[in-house]
Amino acid sequence: MTKARLLRLSVVLVSIFMILLIIVYWDNVGTAHFYLHTSFSRPRSPGAIAAGEDWEALPDVDEFLAKLLSSSLKQNSSAPRKTEQLLVQGSNKPVLSNLEENVRGYDWSTHKDRNSLDQEKLQVERQRTLREFCANSSFTFPTKERSFDDIPNYELNHLIVDDRHGVIYCYVPKVACTNWKRVMIVLSESLLDQGVPYRNPLDIPREHVHNTSTHLTFNKFWRRYGKFSRHLMKIKLKKYTKFLFVRDPFVRLISAFRSKFELENEDFYRRFAIPMLKLYSNHTNLPTSVSEAFGAGLKVSFSDFIQYLLDPRTEKLAPFNEHWRQVYRLCHPCQIDYDFIGKLETLDEDAAYLLQLLKVDRLLRFPPSYRNRTASSWEDNWFAKIPLAWRQQLYKLYEADFVLFGYPKPENLLKD
């Protein structure tokens, strides 16, 4: 009887172990190499972290998975990723097939190092500000108090994972996210050009950069790992270097409006412009194509766009589009402890410093900035015809992004 029980127990344990191995090697390499090639990762002091070291106090299942992955993945550190690779035929020259990039162009001028910016102190200050307001009970905003486990999977689709270098990037549209996605593709080798991984970020066509199949994101974990997905996410969040880039919230809105409604964009015209023109400009019988609408002088105004954002019906129908959704809703900064907070206003310096910290600065350089980036100085002109009451409501809508990321309250726009 005792032998039979021991036999059954052995079968169960072996089965569980085999299931875990299948999970780990699901796509031949698994979700990856838990080596960290970064130069820092809180709460430890700067220095690369080797797989297999103590990962702090984790729940039993997390600890078991962590040890299993650490012990088995050392032998696979040089193996290329084979999952979700998209074979692309193309030249080695930068592809500018997208209208927005053709119009804006790249700034290829050289940028001198600005030694006046002490990047290390800057990061300490940005992280301190974020943590203080996340911990401040008197400062509230929607979703602030929920835990990481409370975040639905579909809200984790902006967290891109590079297992080769131990990096997690939360992308924010209109904050250099196209080029940061290109960098993540180069690092993770998730996209091939004639059978070879891309080495130059600017060689990657824009249409492939924004193809969701190109990137491994947190919201895909459930499909791969089932009930173990949250455990793996937590392990990666503790082990990997996490970063995001932000921007003055009002300037980001202006940039989103310019690129999606001032340029001919068929998808945004049909999904957003037509409803806005009907609701706020009293237009009827609108053209079905954006080219016809632009030819007839029918364009969404910035005032229409602001009304749309403030209209309670907008969120009832669907969550904000990612191009104007608040950063706290995209990246969950009070639930995820980010190691690096970059800003578009200091993009060149922040990007160079981050690549050094990740120890990948010899592999690539961050692509050059766009020539005519939307400037903070434009705010007064853009908001000049927006009623004061609307501006004040808009600030309340985006206040958390202003406060959490240290952007000053735009008093000149919020008072007579």
C-alpha cells in the first residue's frame, strides 16, 4: 500500500516537473534568458546581476520557477529567439514609407554631450517624485490603489519584454515610441531581414515596428503560460531593468492631434474624425475617405478634439485611444517600480545614458530625433481658443501624469 502511494506521488511530481519544463521551453528557448546585462537594478547596487543569485523573498511557486529557469537557461544564453519572428525583405537603407515620417524627417545633426546634466542625480529625483506621490494618500486618481494582480491582462499590452538583455520597456505613444520599439527589436532579435536580425534600428520599416506580433508583451503571457503567467511577470519585474519615457501631457496631446488629424490618416478619420465632426461641428453626410474630406476642407479642429476628450460619452463607449490615454493607465507607475524614467524633453541625453546603463551602447545608437518635434512653447498658441473651463477640466483629466512625472502645473493656461 505504501509503495503504491509512493509510486502515485512520484508520477504526480514527475508530471508537474515535465509540465514546467514544457512551459519553460515552449518556444524552444522559452521566454528567455534571465541573465541581466544591465548596469543597475533596484534594490541592488549597480552591477550586472547573474542568473541564479538570490532573488529576494518570493512566493513558493515564484521561487521554484525562478530557480528552475535560472539553472536551465545558463546553457541557452547564446541561442537566438525563434518565436514570433517576422521575415522581412528589404534594403539596408532607412525606410520612410510612412507619411508622418516623410513630413517630419530626421534631424541628423550631431548632438554634443551636455555634461551639465547629471543623469544619475536626475534619475534619483524623478524616481523620488514618482514614489512620493504614489505613496501620498492625499493624492488620488483612478486605479492608483489597485495591486499589480488587479491589472487586467489587456492593460499590460504596452510592456515589451527583451529576454536577451533583461529589459522591460513600457511604450507611450507620441514619446519617441517608434524608435524605442526599433531599439527593442534590435536587442531582442525578434525581427529578421532576409534571415538575419536587424542591427540598425532605422533599417526597420515602420509598419513592422507597430505590428503587434513583432513584440513579446506581458499581455501575451497568459496565452503562453496560463496560470503561471503572473508568477513569471513578477519574476521578470523583480529581475529585469524597467524603463519608460514620458512627455509634458498637454504637449503630447498637441502632438497626437497633429499626427492623427492634421495628416491624412484613413483609420483615424473613420474611427474618430467622423464622429467628432458630427458631434461637435454639426456636419452631416461626411465623405467616407480622408482624402475627400481634406479636399473639401473638412478637418477636425483642436477644439473638437478637446471636446471629445472631455465628453463623458467618450470613455463610456471605449477607453481612450493609446495616443491620448494617460501614461498612468498605460504603464501603471504606482504598481511597477521603474528603474529608469526618461523624458522626451531630454531625449538625446537620457537615451545615451540608458543605453550605457543597459551595456548595449556598443551594439547600437538611439536613432536621431525628428526635425520639427512639437515644442512646449507651442502650448499657449494651441490653447488660445480653448475656453478656460475646458482647459481646467483637461488638466484634471491629465493631472496625475503632470504630478507623477514632475511636470509643472501650466498656471498660464489655467488662469484668466
